[in-house]
Amino acid sequence: MKLQRHSNLSVNLGIVGATGLVGREFISLIEERNFPVKNLFLFASDKSIGKKIKFQNKYIRVMPFSEKIFQTIDMAFFSAGTDIDKELVPLAAKQGAVCIDNSSAFRMNKNIPLVVPEINFSSIKESDRIIANPNCSTIQLVLVLDILRKLSPISAVDVSTYQAISGAGRDPLDTFIKESKTNDHKNPPKFYDNVIQSIGSINKNGYCEEEMKIVNETKKIMKEHKLKISPTTMRVPASNVHTESVSVALKHFVPTNKIIKAFEKNANNVLLVDEIKSSNASGSNITFVSRLRRDLNDRKRILFIITADNLRVGAALNGIRIAERLLNLKKQKHCRLNHSA
């Protein structure tokens, strides 16, 4: 990773897709977490060029993507969509920028790390210039599975997701909000008051695109390639926050009090609660686990609900945590070099 030679190791940072829902969340979190930015470069599609976005009490003008500008950018977050990111990320990486991509463009590329930093940050090599950010529903799931597998190997996972409209992007969210304010009986709502029973195209095996993302990404992140995962994904009429109903079969019986203690001691920003309202998770950096209980017919199987802000925990926050850890490594190396000098 090329960093400018400043004493505090601040970075020239780019955000591609800056005016989208996840792009805006990146900007908010960068400011909220005091990420060390020297210069911030914002990029978006043609319709957004020239817009100004407030950051640290000043306004930054959105510009068109330029490969040459990335010669001066150390690190960049990409969230412009799979087709666009597939084209632009390699161009930026070629200029030496470390690119953290939020789309599905590179996730299953065997040469590109797919990272949830609390679980597999070590899979990133120093030479890597492209790092894939997992799917929103995958991130909140693996954060919990990683805690459980330390108590017992996992035999199987059944997961049903209830995913908010914001996970589909700004246009569907705007449509949902518009539909919620009208009472047009001639045009049935597409999102409001409607449950969409699949997300993405249906594959030949009968599973939709979102379901196969959960299967394939979970196995890659956890390096559990034989793990049995049975997913069902649905889009529900909520603006934000994804909820998952999960059943996990452990290979060994683990007492409930031991499971509770594992959640209490975890370092994954996962919090076990009795119940949670979706509104409590919105805007939070916490992954909430609730309704913990045993299967009525199998004492090795436990059931629970996972709730998390899909734009934060499931997207921007994960990318920023990757960037923070990369920067910490560089700071440590910088300190060692100064000490040896």
C-alpha cells in the first residue's frame, strides 16, 4: 500500500459512487471515526458530477472518474455497482491505489481476498491492491458464526433473510418511500406492503442470486468449504436494517450459559439481547443477536435472530474496518523503521 510520507500517515482517499446510499455512509463513517484523511476525492456518475457534499465543515465537489487522479490516491472505496466497479477498480489498482470494492465483481475471484477483518484480515497480502467487501447479509451472518465455531465445529446453517429496500439501492428506496405516501389502488406497489420472495435472478438449482452469495461467500471467508448452508432470501417493506432468522447445528452439545458467555466476551461488535426493534439497529455499528434458544427436537442445534444496519455493518463499516487495519499495520511498520533508525 503506497502511503504519503506524513508523520501521522494520513491518506489521500477516494470514494467512487459517493452519492449513493453506501457512498454517503462511507463519508459519514469516515468523519465519525476520525479516519486520517489528508485529501478526499469524491467520484460519481455523470448525473451527479458537480454536486457538493459536506465533509468536515467544508464542501467537496463530486468529479468524474479519472484514472490519472488515482496516481495520487492511496486508498479508495468503490460502491458504484458491479458492472462499473468491474471496469474501474482494476484501472485504479493499476495506479497503485488500494481498492476496497463493495460490489460482487471480485468476491469469488480466488486471487482476491474477500474480507471481514474480525475473521480473516490475515488473508490480505501486502501486494494486494484489490480487496472485496462481502455481501451485506453475509457479513452479519459470519460475524456470529465465527463466535459459535470457536465453541464447536458447525455442521449446518439454515438462514432466512428479511432484507430492507435500501439494500437494493437508492432508486428502489425512493420508490418505496413514494409508494408509502400514496394510496393508488390502480397501480399495485412494487415494494410498499409487499414481500418479494427472491432477490436477484433464479439459478438453475432454484436458488436466487442473493442466496448463492451467502453460500459461496460464507465458505470463502470462513474457509469452511464443506459447510452445509441452506439459505432463503426475501426483500421486505422496510427502509433499512436486515434481519436474519438462523438455525445452527453444532457438532457437539454446548451448554447455553457457555454460548451466552462467548457472546459477552466476543470482539466482533456482536451484542446478545433478549429482543430488538429494527429501529434500534438503524444507524448502529453493532450486530444484534436476539431470541437465542434451542431447537425443540435437536439439543445440538440453536436458533436465533441477527439484526444489523445493512448500509453500515453490511457495507461501509466493514470496508472502513479493513482500511483502518491496513493503516494500523503501516503505522506499526513506520514506528519500527523510526525506532531502528
